[in-house]
Amino acid sequence: MQNAVNGAHQIMNRYSALEVLKGGLTGQKNWERVWRAPEPKREYDAIIIGGGGHGLATAYYLAKVHGMTNIAVCEKGWVGGGNIGRNTTIIRSNYMLEDNANFYEKGMQLWEEMAQELNYNVMFSQRGIINVAHSDAQMDSFARRGNAMRLNDIDAELLTREQVKELLPMLDYSSKARFPVYGGLQQPRAGTARHDAVAWGYARAADMRGVDILQNCEVTGFDIKDGQVQGLQTSRGVIKSKKVGIAVAGNTSRICAMAGFNRLPMESHKLQAMVSEPIKPFINTVCTFGAGHFYVSQSDKGGLVFGGDLDGYNSYAQRGNLPAVNHVLQSGMALMPSIGRLRLLRHWAGVMDMSMDGSPIMGTTQVKGLYLNAGWCYGGFKAIPAVGFCFAHTIAQNRPHELNENFTLNRFEKGYLLDEKGMGPVPGLH
């Protein structure tokens, strides 16, 4: 590996089994930095606000697919400090509406090749996901969604109660169960990944292609003239660019207010995730609780990773509260009582940008050269590669990719909503 010279991007060897072996034999002391810490240039061809998974993936695909190498990513904190490091890492494409299904299936395909693409082990584990049903009506609903998935060439299997019991023996199947198990819907190709590794992998890959990752670079304002973005005011000075993409999750309203967007069809809520103390292998798939809002998987370190509903009120805080913890744990106990003696190791919160119909917003805006990526609700992590691919196309070509052409901001004005759950304009229910 070579260090950056005269501002040029760092040239790295590809990681390999030999490199890992050499690292082990030398006490892991000879690894170089995997991305630079450059000073901001005066001007870039494009700037992405937000150094999370969406921002880094977008920068990577701008460089790789569209040949744009004079790019910066502005991150107010550090890479991996936002929602990409504050989630339950679930990856799936089990959607019913065609726009969502095709988008997330593209993401699934990119997840399946991500480690090779980035030359970085993101620990993608296709352990599958099972949505457990607790009534005849829910089984009918799952059958409908599964049929829609298969019509879009997405894997789906409707499971009987006996099949669910074979795969998830730890659930409550007793005659006294509060929520009896009727069956479930499985997507075998779904799974989990290591969230930090995804951030680091995209940061390294983008840096190798010349992208400047500017950490501790908070955006404090926009320079807009005659309806065209000219650049950004930041804590590290003024940076010029006529193409700016916004990918800041729950802070979207704050950033957009600086650009003159006073009202957006979304709310910011905090969503907690939790992890238990490590235990022996207990559950080898992702499981969701159909009668409540609870989802669980087991990490490679042995902890049960789980989450549930939003905290229920608007907030920008990256910390949770005990009533929400209590609610999630009650749901978990109702589904699998055997976890009752486990100790909760830690919990945290991400700031969610909840759109009014539960589907994302990605495309151009009323300001020329300013592009918006927001409203991901619970789906931000699993969307990372598809967002990067499609948002990069939108920025480079100044028009949406066919996979995100209906994720427009003005669909709320026109009434063309993508309400996956049919819950109406109530962000907390999506």
C-alpha cells in the first residue's frame, strides 16, 4: 500500500487471504489507513451531504459507473456514526407494490455481489427471513404478498404451522399461547450484514476511486442563485459545486430548511434497536412477529439483535427511552417466552425519516442541481446499494433511473402514493 501523495487518492492493494495471514503473523500492526483524511477542495463536480451508507454508496457509483472522480462526501461527524451503525441490519426484498419490489430486489442482487464488488467482507449472511402469521386473515395477507413477490421474480414461500415450528422451534406453540402461530411467509434469500463493514467497505472503495470523504464537515448553509445551487457553506469553509445530493436520513428536514424547503411530507422519529448478552446458537434466521411489531436475529457474537415500534413522538435524539424498550421486550416475550431470562446488553436509537406513505423519496427538486434522497422509514439499511446505484444515476444524468422514477417528491402533491401497508398518511404506522 502507498500513502496519498500531493493530494492524489491512495493506491491500495486488493485484500486477499495472503494479506490477512500476513496481518495475523505481524500482530495486526502493519495495516495502513483505508481511506484518506483530505482537506476540502475549493470546488467539486458533485457533493454528497451525508457520510452514511447512502451517501458513500452514491459517491462510489458516481465514480465507478459515471466516471465522476472530483466528488466529495460531507459528513458532520464520522463515517458510520449515523443510522448505518444504529440498526438491526436486516436485508430483504419481500415487498408487494411493484415499485418497491423491483427497487429492493435490485438491492438484493447488489448485496449478493457486494463483498466481491468492494473487495471487503461485509459479512452478508443469507439466512432468510420468516414473517410469522397469527390468524387466518394474516395468512391470506401473506399469501397475497408472496404471490405478488413471485410475479416479480422474487423468492417467496408460504409456510404451514408445522414448517414454521421446524424452522423456529423456540416460538410459543402451546395451547395457551396469546398469539397462536398459524404459519408464515419466508424469503430464503433475505438475511443480515455487518453494518460497520458496509460503511467501511464503501468508504474505502469510494476513496480508491478518488472521492474525498470530509469527516467533521458540517453543512451550515446553501449557496443558491437564480434557482441553481452553487455550493455549500460548511464548518470547514465554502465549497463550490453545481450538483449536491442530500442523504442525511432523519436530519433531512433540517438540511432542506437551509435550502428553502420549509415543509416536507415526512417526520423524524427515533427507532430503537437492542442486543442481548451473548448466548449459544439459538435462531438461525430473521424472524418477525406478525401480531406485534418485533423482529429478531442472532449476531455472529451470539447476541440477539431485535427492535420494534418507533418511540412514538418526533425527535432528533440518538438515544432511546425505557417505555419503548419495555414495549419491544413484551412483544419478544409474547413471541418466544424462552428469552425471558436474558439480560439486555445495550440499546441505541437511529433518527428515522418517516415519509407519509411509507415509501422513499428520491429524485430532483425545485432547485436545479439539488437532489433529494429521503423518507426511508424502516428500510434504509437494506436499500444502501440500490440507493447508491439509482441516486448516482439521478445526479449524474439529472433524471431518475427507471427504478426510482416513481419515488418523486411531488407524488404527494399529485396523489400518486406508494402506500405499501395501506395505512394512510400516518408516518408512525409505516
